Amino acid sequence: MKSYKNKITNLILIGATIASTFSCGKKKQNNVEKVVQVNQKCNTLDLDQSPKMNEFKMSTIFSSVKVIPLQITDNSMIGNITGLQVIDDKIIILDKIIANSMFVFDMGGNFLFRVGRKGQGPGEYSEISDFTIDYDKKLIFLLDYYRQIINVYRLKDGYFLYSINIFDNNTESYNIQYVDGLCYLDMFYRKNRNNNKKYMLRSVNIKTGRTIELYMDADKYNKGYNNIGYAGNRVFFTRNKEPIYMQSFMDTLMVLKNKGPEAYIVLNSNKLVNEKDMKEAIQSKENSYVNSFFFTKNKFHTLENFIESDDFILIKFYYGNRLQFLYFDKKGKRSTIHNILFDDVLFKNFDVKTNRIMANFLYNDYRGVYAYIPSEHIPYLIDAFKKKELNISQSDYKIFSRINEESNPIVL
């Protein structure tokens, strides 16, 4: 975990020993679609007016890095980290791609238990796609994408409580977010609805699975795009008790509350993907994924990640085929766009040309930002450790000395 600048928080590196143009005003919808309100802290960020810079030094926002080694046992071998949350003294990790499992560790990295297991029985799942946590009642909600059910487990020991059937004939859901007594689910339509609205979001009752409200027409809020992205991109970003909802082509990021989503950040630019661009991309046969179509266009697209503290917001997205990072100084009300995250927190002398290691942000809370380094980058990290290029504590040096190429992905 890396700590925020001038805060008591850290960026934690977890490893293994043998992470439509809109304004800040109301936007009305029709029929069953709930009105999207505007958050009182709504900010409009103009990408065209934001200074373009090359590197962004991570020491600007982080002051230190901490390593948490994840214990490896026969039941805790992780292939890839696709989700992470921290609550009380527990680190919850999801590997939906390789292990298709959820793991729980303590803050020292000691393995505690797995949540559920693969199967068709009570408390079992076929294909995990996402999870969320009720921080008050200490519950884990695990979404089985294949069966379209939500399994609910007790946080303290992973004990299965009950299942929620969310199956719908017309839609399927891939991501889930708990908010104050209900769950939000994204919505993707199985069939072409022609001129009918394609809603992006629904809230459901956490006992019955019944839909409470529908939100956000994809034509208005996501340029008409309503498909699951590559490997099912994250759309919910936990931020204490008011998470952020963000899809690939949205220009208005939403904060989720019990009464519905509220506009929180508005992105303005003449180079954002528009409805005409999207129609061209959908009709194109050049790429399997719409996102890939825009890699050859001079457009801002594919919003991928979001982290926030009291002082800043950092959003990861693309311009053409170039990765971009939008940094917003909340106190100074100033935004800048950067091509590179210059990691001068983990590395003593970060070399942009030769460094192949990138930390992927997963989660943030009052303690800091949690990120991970994928397994394929671990050999480069070990090499940097041997060359004494890492800016880590003496205790972390002892941890790194036990990491090898077979270790779990590393979480910062």
C-alpha cells in the first residue's frame, strides 16, 4: 500500500512467500427510469484545457510503500488479482480469471479461508465475476455471472447464508455494488432491442433479487454502447460508502447512493467519443471489441480506473492507443493529463525506457491505495530487488528475499 502524501496512509504491495456531454445540472429520464440527480460536489473537468504533460511523479501523492506478503498454501494459490477490498483486519481478493475463487487474508498476509467453492450446490458458484461488501453487517455478496445469482456469505468466516436469484430473460449482469441496503447491478442486453431503451444500471432488493429501479439509458450516458468489455471491465469503484460508477465511454461519472446515482464528475472535450463515432465503431468489422476500434482514432476513450483521496482524483483512460492519466487536484481545482506514471516511490531511480513494471490500482480507503503487480512482471521486480533499485524498508527487504517467480501476484 502506498501512503498518500502527508497522510498516515500507504500504497500496499501484496506479494507471496512460499490489486454524452453532461453538465452539473439535472437530467430527466422517462417512464421507469429514475431521474439522475447532481451531487453537490460535482466537478467539471475540461480535458482540452488541461495541460498535457509527460510523466506524473507518484511521490506527488504517495509518501511510502509497504509490502504485505500473501501466504501460499494449497488453498491460496492466486493466478491473477481482479478485485480487492479491505475491511477491518481482512484483505479480500478475487481471482475471477484463473483460480475462479475468492480468498481472505489478514493484514499480515496470512491466509484465513476461501469463500465458497465451484459447484452447483448451496453456496457454490460456476463463474465469479464480481463481489461487494456490506461494511455494516459484515457480509460478502458474490455474483455468479454464469448462473445469474448472488451468494451471500458471512465475512468473519465465509459461512454461506443465502442466495439471491437475479435472472432476467432480457439482460445479464457482470458487476455488483452494495450501497446502503440495496445492490446495484450493471445491465447488458442479450438481444437487440432496436429502438427500445437499453438501461445501464438497476438496483435490486438484497433479499428477493427484485428490480427496484432502472437507471441511465445507454444511448444518453454511454454513447449507445451496451456490451461487456474485454474480460468484463470493472465499472464500480469502492470509495468508502459512496462508490463511483464508470463505464468505458461515459463522460459523466456517477456517485451511487441509496436513492440513485448522482452526477459527480463531468468530463468535457471535443475529442471524447460521440454517438456518431460509436455507430461507426459498432458497424466496423475491423476489431472484435469496440474499444480496439478507437486505438486508431484521436479520441479519449475506455475509462478504466478511478482512485480518490481527500486531496486528489486519478482517472486512467486512453487517447488513441496511448494510456493516459487524468490528475485532479481537488484543493487547487486544477487538472492535468499525463502519459506516464513515474514510480519514484517504489523505485530509487525509475527509468521510463527500461522499466517494465506497472502497479495496477485496485482499491483505496482512508489508509491508502492498494495496487498489484501481475505475475508476469515479478521476474523484473526480483531483478530490481537484486540490483538494490527498490525504495523499500529493511523489513520489506526480508520479504522480497523470499519472493520467487512462482509467487502470487504482488499487491502494493
